[in-house]
Amino acid sequence: MTEELKERIKLVRKTLNVSQRDFAKQIYISQTLLGDIELGNRNINDRTIQLISTEFNVNKDWLLTGKGDMFAAPPPDIQLEKLITIFGKLDKSLRVYLLDHSKGLLKMQNEIEKSVRGSSRES
């Protein structure tokens, strides 16, 4: 495995802001194996390269050669996918509860951003 390939694998994971544990789980390898791949201590097989490409929408040509864009499509939002999975497992009353609290959090975020913009104009 080339030095560049291991660095591109690590870059994909870091760009997606995914832990080694979660990244490895998505491509059906152990965290230890992924760590060894990222360190250059183990080679990566074609199956794992294909899984990285498929699971994370990574441009396989970029992964192998560094040519082209990193992602074949917009990168997946792993946290959003986890939230959707959890949401799908909740019963209806808990879904309503989660949505209500999410709306409250969004309102709070908007108020904070508005406050920050206002204070930066005063400076």
C-alpha cells in the first residue's frame, strides 16, 4: 500500500468527522485493522477499498490515485444517518417529543446566532 493511499483513507475519515471505530464498523473491519491501515502497517484489500467507496460515496479513482474529487456525490452525513435510524425505532409519542425538542434547539440556536451577529455589528 502506498503512503498516499493510507493518507487518503485517513483524510476521508477525518473529513467525515467519523471515529476509527465507526468508520471501521461501516466497512466491516476491526478498528485495529483500520488503525494499522492508517499507520501503513497493513495493506488494504480491494473489497475494503470498494466498501469505502460505496459506504461513504468516495470517488474510487481519487482514493486509489488522488485524481478527481474526493467524493463521487455529496459526502454522507453520518450523524444524520444515525439520527434517522434512531428516529425510525422510536414509537410515535417519542418521535413527537424528539421533534418538539429539536424545534426548541433550532430556535435557541437561531437566537444565539442573531445575538452574536448583533454584538459583532456593535463592535
